[in-house]
Amino acid sequence: MRALLAIWRECVGLFVDDGRLVACVLLWLAACWILLRPLGWSPILLAVGLAAILAENVLRRAAERS
Amino acid sequence: MVLEWQIVFDWTHAGPTIVAAFLASLVEFIEALTVVLAVGAVRGWRGALAGTGAALAVLVLMTAILGPAITRVPQGVVQIALGTLLLLFGMRWLRKAILRAAGIIPLHDEDAAYAKESAAMRALGMRARRWDRIALATAFKITMVEGVEVVFIVVAIGGGGGGLLLPASVGALVALLLVTALGVALHRPVAMIPENTLKFAVGILVSAFGAFWIGEGLGLAWPGGDWSLLGLNAGWLMMSLLLVILCRHRSRMSPSVARSEA
């Protein structure tokens, strides 16, 4: 059981460092799924949103040093 | 002319696939090599090499099973699922690489990791004469842990588009051969390779692939078709470099001790 938990933690660790970043990305992908496809908007919006999420995350982390 | 365009068209995917798989695998294999070298030097090479070999065999088997299995799932589903995982994986690496490049969190040090692992191996006491179980288990575990990431990258990048598993596997295999050759030649951790720069590049490539596959899986039309993958890479690169500058500026404005982040 302990070994399985360790493997699970390793697998989750591949994708999650900062839970907030993961939550924001998944929410944005869900929003794109709901909005972009039916409205036929450009997928560039998808990429721009992801870039904005990363920017907010690292800049907030940099500010937290204080 | 048609053939020429076909080759260019294919290389817009195959080129970044090989590079991403090679660089990501290089980072993971270097980290595994550091521990395997420490295990081998302190507890003997027989157990260290046997553990590494056994793990590599399991990893090859995993790739051989997972890769073809994924091609049987509808491509749209695979692109969204793998694209999401690639994006989370790539953005995690990119975030960490940006913060390290900006000095917000400390850089990874292979020499320090080697010293720490060597001390841990010595603390476990005398080694067995023939087969050292600790050496075998430690080498197996580290090769599996780092290798699973390589398998994920190969399968995820290669599984999103038709015929990309082979280029992704080639990239990973070349990285394995290179790291093995360096390990045999140097007999010490490969600390001269700028690990954070590699992580930076891999983060960009994998994030670009992730966003591209998700767009494709959602049925959205990328402007320029497959060429937009190159545009995504350029966009992530420019934004990441800008973020390093902005983070450095922010950290100078609010100086304090860099906090460690696993």
C-alpha cells in the first residue's frame, strides 16, 4: 500500500508543483472547451490565456519572496 | 514539389518531437546517472548496473505496450487527454525554469546531489559481497522514477499525431546513449550541462505541443495549420524570456533569501 502511494505521489508530481497553476489551467481549458469550439473563435485565444496564467503565477511567486 | 512539401510538412512535427524527446530525456537520464554513479561507486557496480538494466527493460516494455495502445483510441480524445497532461507537465517545468533563471529558487546541483546520495549509501553500512540488494533496489528505483517521465514524454508527444512515436523514441534513445557514454567516460556526475537551460527549452517545446494538441482535439483551426506549432514555440520562448526579466526585476525590488522548492 505504501509503495502504491509512493508511485501515485510520483505520478502526480509529474504534473503538479503548484496546485493553483494546475487549477487555473484546467479551468481555462474547460472554458475554451465550452466557448471556443461552439463560437468558432481562434485557438490563439487558448494559447494567450495559458501564457497569461503562467505569467500571473511566476510573477506572484516572485513577489512572494518579500 | 509535392514530395518536398510533404517532407517539410512532416518535419514541422517530427523535428520538434525529436528535439523535445531528446532534451527531456537528457535531463531525466542525467539525474538518474548521478544516483546510479553514487550507488556504483559506494556499493559496487554489479548491483547498480543490474538495477538500472532491469528498470530500462521495464521502461522499454511500458513504451512498447502504451505507445501502440494509444493509437487505437480516437485521435481527438487522445489529443485532448495527452495535450492536457503535456501542458501541465510542460508548464510545470517552464515555471520552475523561469523561477530558477530569475534566481527566485535555487538551481539544481548535480555535484551536490551526488555527494548527498553517496553519503546516504555509505550510511547504510557494509555492502554484500556479490549482490548488494540496496544497490540493486536504489538503482532500479531511480531509473524507474526518472524513466517513467521519459516514457510519458515519448508516449504523449508521439501519441498525439500519426507516426510520431518513432521520432520521439529515437530522441529518447539518443539521449540515453549520450548519457551512458558520458557516464562511462567521465565516471562522475554530468554537471557541465546547463540543466536549467534544458528544462527551459523542454518546458517551451512540451507546452507548445500540449496547446497544439488540445486545439486540434477541440477541432479548432490553427492559423497556418501545422506551422503554428513553430509559432507557438516562438511565442512561449519570447514570453518566458520576458518573464525571467520581470521576475528578476520584482525580486530585486523585494530582496530576501531564495526559498527552496522541490
